[in-house]
Amino acid sequence: MEAVTHQRERLGRFVDLARVYRGWTKGELSTALRRDPTKIIPQSGNPKLDLIAGIAEALDWTIGDVAESVCHDFPSASDRGDEHSFEVMDKAVYEAHRDARWNDMIDLAKTMLSKAETPKQRAIAFNRMAGGYNGLGRYANALRVIQAAITEPGIPESTRFMLHINLANAHYTLWHLVEAKSIASELISQIGTVDRTERNEKARFAFLRFVRGNSIRRMMSESDSRRRTLASTSRADLVGACDMYDELENEFDEPYYRGLRNVCRGALIEVDAADGGTTPQDAVERILSGLDEVVDPSEVKADIELESWGWWAIFGCNIALRHLSGDDMHRHMAVFTNKAIEIGERLGNWSMRERAFTLEHFRRQQADVQGVSQEPWPLDDEDIRVITGTMGRFPAFRDVGWQILQNAQVLESE
């Protein structure tokens, strides 16, 4: 009962806010929301979609923002309790991250936010929350909370810089390539002549070049006329990042550095094929040779090194789709998309799943245009679940997802 009362109170605040924002009387508000003036707030506290949509229109908010604000409250100051300090909660977040307990990480970060007493602590709490959303593949949510963290006034420059690095990566993950490239470029210019022999500075610089180089590499798919120029620019960043990760890995021997270095190595093969540095056939063979390291992903440790081979498979797809044709293209694409999907499933990596499903869809579209005979896409219940989840996480994928499901005739029609 207490939860219902709390929900009704939250909804009531939004209804009142809409009235004040518009300068309406209660009668005008009820007319706009198409509700009886005495029954605007449902007894259950659970609003129907049309009420949420009406409030959103009245407030000039998005429906999603209203729904989230009404249905998911952050802990209030009265919920804090004194049994755990902010620092203790932060350690618990790290433990949740290590164990891949992403929902726990988000819940802990929300409690940290309620305990935060300084702008820096609030920014840290938001950043921890973004990490949990990233783990769940809810990248738009991660972007939103990072943006919220950056708006905190008076946070230390080192904290703000770290948040902007995460912001660039969030944009890159969501295929906001211009934003990712621009932010990374600005941060690289800020680093300037900083002593990059120090580990953290070198790692930051390497990651920024990683993000910028890969953002530019992805832009090659958007502009055939600029492909060689983009490839050349991308190569400079990817080579630089690869060299720095090589130095970091030699000094500290960490899988994280090995994984990112391997992603750079694979990305450079795609770049070589794009600007004529190697033939497409040789590039494909180099990718296939590399993937011999992960013949059976289920037997390989599920970490960033395995993830890096999944991206090699995606790079192979890009090379085959861009440079090969006919049976040669379809044969190689089928191998690469299958490997990427296998690794994406092993890791629960939604970004990799999005790429694999999108590229396989493009391959099948080309096969239809070329009159190439092919078997129907065999989607089982798990595939449908994953495609549906990917549609929710990547707005740009939704049209592709609907086409995949409709073409596979897995949706019932009236």
C-alpha cells in the first residue's frame, strides 16, 4: 500500500507540474489529458500509456523520460541510512563490476547518489551507474547518466576529463561517429604535451586514439568517395594506439591492454583493404588465420581478449561486404557473422550482436538482389529474444530488426 501511495504521489507531482507549466486550470488540464477531473490519478498508481503520453506532450518532454521519472525513483535522502559510507558503497560497486552483477551495480550507484555530499561524489556515482548500464548493454542509458555527471558543477578537472573519455566511447558504441570523433579529438588536443610515460596518461591517450581511429574507420561505410582519405586518417590513430597498448602490455601484462591492442590490429587489416594497402583476398585470409585462435569460443575464457576476436570477425564481414562479390562474398560473410554471433553470445555483448545481425541482414539482402539461392534464416526463440533486445538497445537497428523478424516469418499476423 505504501508503494502505491508513493507512486500516486509521484504521478500527482507530474500532473501538477504540467498544469503549472502550461498555465492551465484543473479543468483545462483534465480536458488536455482526456480524463475526468476527479480521476486523473488512477487508484493503482500505475498510469496508462495515453496518460503518460499526455503528460509528456504537456511538459514538452519525451514519453520515455516521463515514464522513467514516474515509475523509477532514485532513493531519497530519507532512504540513505548510516550503515554504509559513500566509500564503502563504492568498494561494493567495484565488487559487483568484477562479478558482472550489473543490476546490483546500478542499484548501488543509485544509493551512492543519494549519499553523495559533493559534486565529485555525485559525478562518481553517475559514472558507476553508467558502468552498470554498459554491462547490461543499455548504452543509451549509459550515455544519459554520463551526460548528467558532466553537468555537475565544480568537479575536479581530472574527473571531468575521465567522464568525457567515457562520453566519447558511449557515442562511439551508439554509432554517433561525428560526436565520438569530435570529443576524442578535443581531449587529445587537451592532453597536448602531458608526460605520457606515466601509466594512466599513456592509457588515456591510447584509448582516445582507439576511439577516434575506430570512429573514422566506421565512417568508411558511410562514404565511398572519402574511403581512402578516411582509411589513411584512421590508420594513423590505430597504429599509434596499437603501439601504446603494446608498450603498456609489455610493462604490465594485462589482458585489457592485449585485447585493445588486438582490436587495433584487426581494424588495421580492414583499413589496409580499404585503401589498397593489401588485397581484399589477403585481408580475408589474415582475418581467417587470426580466428583460428577461437575455433570454439565456448572453450575460451570470456574476457576482453575473446571480445577482440569477435571484432576481428566483424572486420572480416566489413571487408567481404565492401570488396568481394558473388559466392566468394557470401561464403566468407557467413563464416564471419556466425563467429561474431557465437562470440557475442558467449560474452553477452549487445554491441557485437547488433553488428553481426545487421551485417548478416545486408548479406541476405544482396543475395536476394543477385538472385543467389539461400536457405531461410533459421531463427530460434533465443535468436528472436536477442534480436528484440538489440532493437531496444540500438534505435538505429530497429528497422533492420523488424525486417529480419518479418522476413523470417516468426511474427504472427492477424
